[in-house]
Amino acid sequence: MTKALVSPSILSADFVNLERDVKRLAEWGADYVHCDVMDGVYVKNLTFGMPMIKAIKRISPLPLDVHLMITEPERYLDEFVSAGADIVTFHPDASRDPERALDMLGERGVKRGIVINPDVRLEDYIRLLHKCDVLLVMSVFAGLGGQKFIPETLDTVRRGKKYILENGLDVIIEIDGGVGAANAATCREAGVDMIVAGSAVFNASDPAGVVNALRG
């Protein structure tokens, strides 16, 4: 079992001291800064958009892992790439043409991927993995805080990993939602390559220790 990349979500950071917390992620050993963009339409919550991504890019020593929970993400891909996103993932069920959206990201030279919610069948979109660098599996429902990890979503991870290996694809599997030191190993064993964590890192007394435990 290989070690996982770690991408802490800044939604759990102290927004009053956001610059401090973003810079601390590198000190704690994280690999990416996970940025959750919510539009209040595809999901109930509303977070931030391109100006925040641009601001974080200016201060972050780490690449930005931008998860778009927005309707018709293709309308804004250029703006998010220009703002500094290094990875852009979106929900294919929210897109009018997810294949074209992936093509747009590929043309702009950033890593790209799709996100699968717990109530979305991976098989409905699995063909898109041939144009992806990342498969993000949600282990809670996108856009709602305080949810518990849904163990059944690891079946999606396993099916995705099987397809990736059988087709010789260069795609990593990311997981997001309710993951902490207690269940990170189970996620890695299922085939997860990158772990998103928010409060598990930012609210810890020893954030670096948590990042190390998530990595494995």
C-alpha cells in the first residue's frame, strides 16, 4: 500500500487568519490546498469563487486543488484556471457537456477530473476517466457539513481503481468527506491515492501529526 497525498480543505481554516493557515499547510506536510467552491444552486451552501482562488494562489506555497460544486461548471473553467487552479474537478451530473468540459481543461494544461457523489453511479460517467487525471469520490454528500463518512462509497473507489488499472489509465483517486486518522488506512487499502480532510487537520492539536497519519 503506497502513501497517500494529503489535500486539506481550507473551509475548515480560520478565515480571519487565512493567510497564516494556508502557509501552515506546507509546514504541516500537506501536498495541496483543497478549495471547495459552492454556488448555492448545485449544493445548498455558498462559499467563494475566483477572487478567493486568486488570492490564495498568491500566498500558497502549495498547488491548488479546486473542487467545483457548481451548476454548469464549463461556464467558469477559464476563470478558475486563470485564477490559479492547478487541479480542477467538477460534478459531471452538473454539467451540460462534461466531456467538452474536460477537453477545455486539457487544452489549458491543468489537471482535470470528475467528482462522484454517493448517490451517483460511477458507471454512468466511467468513460470520462479516459480524459481525467483525478477521480474524486465523495464519501459524504457534497455541500453539507458535519456528515459522517459513508463506508459504502469505498465500493466506488474499488470499482474506479479496477477500471483504471484494467485500462492502463494514469488517474489518481481522491476521497473527500469524513476522513480522519481513524479511517484513512481503510481508504488507502481500497485504492485511494489522495485524501481531503478539513477539521481533522485544522482542528487538531497536532496538525502535522494528522497529515502524517493520513498519508500512511
